[in-house]
Amino acid sequence: MSGTKRDGVEADAQALGARVREFLRRAGAGQEDLAAGVGKAPATVSRWLNGQRIADQDFLPQLEQFLAGRGHPLSKDERTELQTLCRTSARNSTRITRS
């Protein structure tokens, strides 16, 4: 993937958001559930999931804790995949949020 932008959405960030949405579906959760679980505004989480912004580095541990708390912990391979997507997204983006 590359950091190519389309309609304000970056491809790497969009791939990350799509993968997180898959994990949320598996856990029977929505973006509002995740927002409450990680202490962020629903609009912030929506921008992360849509690839309009990149979450800060604290997001992955929070996501892992959220999913584990719902009985769906990430496997080692899933964790590695998300870490790679996060690094690639951050490296190719100027849209990193710090909130």
C-alpha cells in the first residue's frame, strides 16, 4: 500500500480502519462502543476508522484491551498486522492526531 490520498482518505489509514472495523464486528461492537472504551469522542474514532486521521500510538494497546474485555483478544499475528499497518500509516501520513 501507499500513502495515496483519495477524497481526503489515505489508503494506508483506510486499510487500518477497515481491519479495526473487522475486529469490532467480530467482538460485536461498534465505533461508539470503541469510543467509550478508549475514552475518545465518537467523531474521533469515526475519522480513524474512515482513514481521515491516524490514531496516536496509545490506540493499539487500548484497542487490544477493549477487544480482550469483550472476549475477543487479538492473536499475535493480528497484533503484528495492526502494528505494521499503524507504522505504515503514520510514516505515510501527515494526519496523525495527538488527542
